[in-house]
Amino acid sequence: MATRATDLSTHAPETRPAARTRAAKGEQTRARLIAAARTLLAGDTAGRFTTRNVAALCGVSHGMCHYHFQDRTDLIVAVIEDIRPEWITPLEEAVDGPGTFADRAERVVGLLTRPESPDLAHLHSALHWLALNDERVRAGLEAEYGRWRSCFVRLFQVLADERPGATDPRPLAEAFAAAVDGLAAIGSLGSAVDTEAVLRTLMAALSADPV
């Protein structure tokens, strides 16, 4: 029994690093597949998006793609989650950072008036198109937008806390979020709109003292 225990303790340190290495390689492959999926979706091939095309672009076998993602939808949902740090996380940081409502509102407007990268804009458009025919994609995308809209609720909650008895923050937040969405849609068509002026005017109107 002593010999067996010694053998196990001798080999265990060798297997743990090997397992960590395999896990790290697996995560790297998964990340590469997501990056390849993003490239295809942001391009002009979203309508022909397949796991086979993603695997080919990534340089791995089709079977390896399905090892990490059960199907095409799983991969699309992973892309939805992957872009969160590029559009939701910065908004959360702007809203939840220190300061008064005015301080936070200024950060939010400044963030929302920065030009969106063309790749991210194309990616969002592709995801919306895919969501029309795939319930799991729609649910995943709606969950992200729910998280995005909740940022505005928290922002206007700060205003409500500063002004006891003020209007319910949710309708104000939903109105502002809808305006942001509308401006993004107009901008995607190439229309010239002064987004900053519109958002500042709306923010001032929504946050004004009740008459």
C-alpha cells in the first residue's frame, strides 16, 4: 500500500500541468473560433455563415469546431457574449462610476457619441438579421440588450435618489435608450444627424425639474 501511495504522489504533479496545458490550448482554440466567427459575421457572408466556414477560416477541422460548439447557434450566441466588453461593459462603468447624476450622465453621453467601429456595427446588424429566424439567437441578443437598457435605469435611479419624489426612473431610461437605438439606426443608413446635440437635449429634458 505504501508503494502504491508513493507512485500516485509521484505521477500526480506530472499530470496536473499536462491537464492545464490541454485546457489552455482548448480555450485558445475556442477563442480563435469565436474570432473567426466574428470576422465572417462582420463581413458580407453572414447569410452563408456555417460552422464549416468558420472552421476553415480558423484553420481547424470541422469536428474540432463542433467539439467546442454544439451547433451554429451555439457559436453565434458565443459571439454575442464575446462583444459585451466592447459596448455594454464601458456603459456599465460610465454609469456605475463615482459622481453625481450630472457626472455620470456626462460620461454616458460622451461614450454614446463616440463613433462605433465599422466591424462592430456590421456585426450588430448581422446578429439582428440572424435573430429573426433563430429563437436562441434572439433570446441571447435580447438578454444583452436588457443588460444594456438596465444601465440607463440605474443612471436615472441616481437622479431619483438625488430628488426625492421625482418621476419613476424606468420610463425616463426607456425613452433615452429608445432614442439611442433610433439614432444608431438612422446613422447606419448614412443620414447626417448631430447625435451629441440630440442626446444632450434629450438628457436635459428628461432630467429637468418637474414644473
